[in-house]
Amino acid sequence: MSFSSLGLIEPLLRAVAEQGYTSPSPIQEKAIPAVLSGRDLMAAAQTGTGKTAGFTLPLLQRLMGPDGASRKRVGANRVRALVLTPTRELAMQVAESVATYGKFLPLRHTVVFGGVGINPQMMALRKGVDVLVACPGRLLDLHAQNAVRFDELEVLVLDEADRMLDMGFIHDIRRILRLLPTKRQNLLFSATFAEEIRELATSLLQEPLSIEVAPRNTTAERIEQLVHPVDKANKPALLCHLIKSHDWKQVLVFTRTKHIANRLAEKLEREGIRAAAIHGNKSQGARTSALSGFKSGEIRVLVATDIAARGLDIDKLPQVINFELPNVAEDYVHRIGRTGRAGADGHAISLVAADEGKLLRGIEKLIKQDIERQVVAGFEPDTQTLQAIERGIGQPARKGQEGGDAGRAARPRSQQKPRSGAAAPKSGEGKPASAKRSPRPAAKSGNGKGRSATADGRPQQSQTKQHANQSVRPHGNR
Ligand code: AMP
């Protein structure tokens, strides 16, 4: 199938050809005609599937009028299409896509998000824009200051709606929805369709077309996944070893908390590996420069929390490392979706310590796949760690969020120990550098659900600062 057979107009086809895209991705094949038809859309699409072009291309075409050449004039401070995204990074990337694909069209666009001055954004909105990409909070601020009006709005896109709800944006979204004209086209994109998303979709969409390209939460098959069991204190040293021994040039490393992200980036720098941390506490300038340094190859390792990493689009990212498993099993799928994008091969490695057995089990249950274990020579974990991992011991998965440093409370060492008497695989016994996992002993497993949220659906605020047990220590310092 070709892009032209989807009914796209010539300036869009030219822009797509300039990007080197030869054929539409599966989500694009389905979403483009659906959006062009003017219908509401509910699309399940994971990151890396080409979903951004899937809605941007037809959106731009619709703004050019039925004949593709009669753009309506947009009034002062008005917007014709609004794309809501959960994070600034995603907002910037969507805006970049609008610029790229709309390059040969006379459409104006801008992007607004918090953490930067509001005045330039007010100026940019003054003449009105065809496409506004926005994070909810800043959009409401701009509306409160009369900088943006929605009476000419024709299309609303909610991108990564699941993450918006996870981040507690539901009230902002509902406030925004009340400001919009009732007659409009609505497009909702989400990686997963949890109950809350379906509820939102019911109130938002009218007779939507529903499209799904990959079954929910299945891990992309082209991504090679591996678990390295390791004692927690040895994780930083193992990470340095892996980066150096494989000579990886571009590695995205995930941590659960901002604190660990910072500490780890510092540790890598001390080891002579150029690294930067990216998370919600960093200024917009720091985040943008870390990201561009990483894209250009100047920074070798980007250490990110889940929320900061959401929406990062780095072409053909070869390597993703989970320094810590995510609290929410679904986030594992999002994390590893950062590698192997757009048809490229990807590799995802998880460093798993004793208290993460339950999280690992939750992930394997979700992706319906056992991930191969490999012990790295020189970093053999103690038997108790291996036992704990195989028996699924550790904290249960829960609804995660970036807030504060409290991905979880530090667990006393005693609680990390497995129950006695389990047959443990022994590490390093006349084995090659890597050893396949032993069969999993029958044990009660975490089911990866157990999410916690406050009554209004927001993820719970963190309770405990956890520094002690998770601090980044040099190899062997236990
Ligand atoms: P997305 O899922 O929208 O974040 O897109 C993932 C990546 O795929 C981006 O780097 C796009 O530039 C790229 N991409 C989107 N559509 C295509 C296509 N039809 N062919 C090749 N690459 C594409």
C-alpha cells in the first residue's frame, strides 16, 4: 500500500516522501482514511507505531478544506485543531511532526507547555493558529488569560490518553472539554484501554471508529529482551561494565525515581561515560539540551524516569536498559517500545535485584512471555537474589508515577530474603558467562495489578523518601 492510495494530498505526500517513508505503517493505513472521513476515532496504538503521522497527516489535510486547497482563515487567538499531550517532550515532538508533515502547506501551528515563560506563547497565539499542540495545565492558564479561544475549534486529539489519566490530568481534560464547541471531530489515542479510558471515550466520542493495530500490551517481537539477575548494590557497576564492554554508543536507561536517575548519571560521568538525567524536576532547558545531546551522540547515556521518557522519539534507539523495573507492568512495554522503533531491531535489558521478583513476574504475565535470564560473569548475584527473583518475591506492582523520589519505600534487607528451603539455582558454578534461567519454582506470584490511586483517580502521592537502600554505590560496596 502507498500513501497516495490513502487519499492524501500532494503537499503531504511530498513531505512524507522527504522523510523517506515508503509505505504507511499499519496504524497509518487505518487511521488516515478514518480521520479523513471526519469520524471520531478511538485508536489503540503503542509508541513507535507511527501513530503521530497517523493523525497529523489527515488532520492537516482536513484543515485544508474538502478540496485540499481552501484553508479557512483563523481568527485572532483562535485554534482550529487542538492536540493535547501529557508531557512537554511529547508536545514538542508532535509539534515537530506537524511542522515536518505540514511543511508544504500554508498552516500555522504552535506548541504550549508549562515550565517556560508564558508571554512568547501568548504572542504566538495572538494571530490564531491552525494547530495548537498543548499540555493541559498551560492551556488552561492561557485560556484564563484570554490568550486562546476555542469557538473555531474543529478537531480535538487526545494523544497518549492513558498516560494523561495516569498523571492525574483528568480534571484538566474535563475542564478543557467544557470549553470546546460540541460539534467537532475527536480523536483519542492510547497505548492501552483501561476502564478509565473507556469511560472517557464514552463521554467524549460519538459513534467512534475503533482501531487497534497490535494486541494490547504485547511486546514488539523484534525486541530482544533479557534479564540480568544482579545484587542491587552491583547494578551501577554492571551497567558501566555492559556499556563499556559492548561499546554502546546510545543507551536509554530507566530508573524509577528522579533521585536514582541523578545519582546514576553522576556515577556514569565519574566512570568516564557521558551521561545526563532527564526527569520532571529538570528545567525545560536542561531537558531539551540533554535530549539533543543524546540525539547527536554527544551524550552516550540518557537516564530517564518513566514520565520524562514518555514520548521521546529517538530514531532507531538500539539499546534500552531497565536499571530498575517499573512499578507498573505496562510501563515496561512503553519503556522497551523506545527501542526497535520503525522496523529497526531493538534490545532491552533489565537489571533485576532480589526485591524485583514480583515486578518481573507481573511483567511476564502481562506480556505473556518469559524473559530469558542471563547472569553476567563477574556480577553473579548471591543465591538469595536468584531465589527471590525466581519465586516472584518483592513489592507488588502498583500504579506508578514520577512524583517525588518515592517510587517505593526502601525495604529492610530482611524482607527481601526469600523463604527458606527453596531450591535455588546456583550462579557461577562451572558455567559460561551467561546462564539460562532455571525453571520457575511454583510459588505465589504477584499479579502486577494492585494499583493504588486516590479517590479522584490521581496516582497517590508518594509517602516515603527512599534513598538509603537504593543509593548508587560502587561495585562491591555492600
Ligand atoms: P510514532 O509512533 O508516531 O512516535 O513514530 C515512530 C517513528 O516512526 C518516528 O520516528 C517516525 O518518524 C517514524 N515513522 C512514522 N511513520 C513512518 C513510516 N510510514 N515509515 C517509516 N517510518 C515512519
